[in-house]
Amino acid sequence: MPQIRPITDLRNTNEISEMCHRSKEPIFITKNGYCDLVVMSMETYERQMALVEVYKKLSEAETELADETSLKDGEEVLRKLRAKHGR
């Protein structure tokens, strides 16, 4: 369940930091009743960025699959790799 806190809670940075590390989830900060900021630990941020990279690569792969002219024969690629690396 997402943590939602008012901006005034940012006065206690240690508590917010502990919450971020304990929950391993972002904390949503509101200002005047509206979403304003998102605060998260570095570990959570890096995990999110890694997921973004995976989704980006999956999207690129799906695009290549849709454009069948860019597909290569798997056996041919393996044969070339084996020849190149002497296996």
C-alpha cells in the first residue's frame, strides 16, 4: 500500500529516510492536498531504473520482431560465433 504523507512531514528527514528504507517503496508527498513529490531510497531508485532498462530492451526486441527483415537465422549466428571463437 503506498505511503502518502503531507509535505510538513519532510521536517523530520530521519523518519522519512527510515520509512523509505524500511518499506523499500516510494513515499508520495502531498502539498495542499495534491501530489507534489516522490521520495525513495537510492536502492529503490536503482531498482526502478533497472526495470526501466529491462522494459526498454524488451520494447526494442518487440520492434525488431515486428520488423521481420531485421531477424537473423539463429543457427547461422551460432555457427559464425563458434567459428570466430574456435569452438
